[in-house]
Amino acid sequence: MPPRRPKRMKMSASKDSEQPLEPGQTPTPRSSEEAHGSVDDSPSGSTTDTLAVPTHASIPPVVPSVHSMIGMHVSHSIRQKIIEGQYIDLVCLLPSRPSGEEKKLMINNLGEIISRDANPKKVDTIEQWTDLMFIFAGVYLSGHPAKAIELLKYMQSVRMGANRGAVWWKEYDVQYRLRKAQYPASSWGEVDSELWLMYMTPTASHNALQAQHSQKPTSVGKCYDFNFKGSCDKYPCPYTHSCLRCSGQHTMLHCTLPQNNE
């Protein structure tokens, strides 16, 4: 019995219309429109409509949902810093803004022209701070679940000082978390009596800040934005714009003093 012939595959209409090539004949190249199938074979000869691809700027921001996990918008690098106990600026926990917002040019402390947001993100009220601390706690406690009671006690202490009229409660939080980064084994639940006296006492906050600037600069009283970012947006800034390493009038990024690794 002779073997069966394989069934021939059906070819598209465009393939059937092609003529077989003679020996030594080269195929005629098709146009880009024909190659991509964008030419309409209808009698009118009109081309097919192309779909508009939405750009990133045209995508509206996602409305927060009660079903969303807390801190899901925080980047992986920021999450790692929080879990590792490093200091972060709480402003970086705010959701990102739509692109294309107004920018302004400014000169930093090094004389360089840089671009900044016309309306920079900032935390002004204790309610805003509390919302960001909830996000901070959600990320931090994912790596340190046993610290939950301590962290809640810390949040209660800061809110208590602010509700009692403390002017510099944000500075207390910043300096407390900076010290916490230096001594990660310390408890969140313990009030730092020195910082509390400097920033959380309503009648002494301003005088303590003035005394801090009149004394010899220390690493606690120096501006971290100035040292690590090269510029500071605070005006007036309550911290000294001097090097954390040698107290010189430059950022730590440009310090030539060898780092002490003791």
C-alpha cells in the first residue's frame, strides 16, 4: 500500500496570491505597511486605525483602598532601610505624585543649580506624622514583630508632647530616630530625657535650640540633609550646616578627613 501524502496546509489569502518564483529570481520586498498588515484591501483604500498607547503621564493615580496592604507603595530600597534600622525621612513614605508637576531652579550650598519641586512634600501636622508612622510601623514590624508595643508607646509619647503644645516635636522625632539608628538595640518605649527636655518642653524648646547653636557643633546638632544630600531645603534650618566628621564648613560628601572605623 503506497504511503499517504501529507495534507497540505491551508495558506492565507495573501500567500495564495503570491506567484511562484522562477529559478534565479529574487522576491520583491514588501512595503512596511504591507509587512505590518496596516494597509486595508477594501475598495476605498483607507488605512486601518491605530490604537493610541496611553503614556505614563496620562495614567491617573490609584485611589487608596481599604483592601490595600499598608505600605504597598513603598519602594523595596526604602523597605530594606526601615527593616535594617536605618534612618529615613518620613516624607519618602508619601505616595508619589503624578509626573509633570511644576519645578523650580535653585542654587545649593555648593553653588550648583538644581531642580526642585515647586511644592515639596513635607509633614506639617501631628496627624500627617501619625499616618506616616503607621506606614513606617507596618514595614518595620514585618521584620521586628516583637517591637510592636514599644513602637506604639513611642508614637503615643510623640503625640502626647505635640498635644501639650510642644513646638519642636518633629525635631524630637528626627533626633530620636537618628539615635535609634546608632543604637538599634535600644527600646522604642524609652523616652530620651535629654531630647524631651530640649524639644518637648513648651517653654524651653526655643531657648534650648538657641543654646544648641551657640555651643560647639556636635554630630547631633548638624543637618543630615546638608551632609548626605549636599543641600538643605529647610529655611531657616534649625541644624548646623557643617561636616559631621570634622565640623568643617563643607558637606561630609566632600570631607577629606579619613573616616574613623573604630
